[in-house]
Amino acid sequence: MAVTIYHNPKCSKSRETLALIQGKGIEPQVIEYLKTPPSAAELKDILGKLGIRAKDLLRKKEAAEAGVDPTQPEESLIAAMAAHPQVIERPIVVSGAKARLGRPPEQVLEIL
């Protein structure tokens, strides 16, 4: 099973989620999304797998600091998230056609 985690090593929830996945004997592909941001197309795919809208994946404080308006149209918001990856909520775990946000970390167990 191919599992990918969009990870920020400075985030405790992200570290906990990675440890939880590894504790299940799975070595995921780790993408440090602040160093290697997902493209707008990748974000659109991830949002589809999560089953949520872009505004629901925004870190509100970081979005305000980056000048990203959560009320803008979906496509514009996705482009802004790709340009300012610090506004993306973390961690995101993708497994096949499904994805979960690791908040709380145990949520990702649903797709492993």
C-alpha cells in the first residue's frame, strides 16, 4: 500500500501522525510540503480525496498573515495555497483514493 504524508517536522501533530503510521509497519513517502509544495492540480486532487473544500484546509492564522482570503473562489484559493504552502493544514495522509487530515492523528487509521 502506497501511503504519502504531507509533513511538517516542526509540527507536533505531524510528527505524531508520522509515528503512528510507522508504528503500523508502514514506511510512507514523506513530503515536506513547505520545501516541496504541492501544485494546484495536486491540491485539487488531495481535496477531492479528503472530500472537503479548499477553505476547510486553510490554517486561518497563517492565511491571514499571508493575505490569503478564504472567501475567494475555490480555484483562486487553491492557487493561493500552492503559492503559500504555510497556509495548508497539516498533516495530510493520502492512501490510494482516500486521504485524511491527521487532526487528531488517529483519523488517518481509517485509510491505512
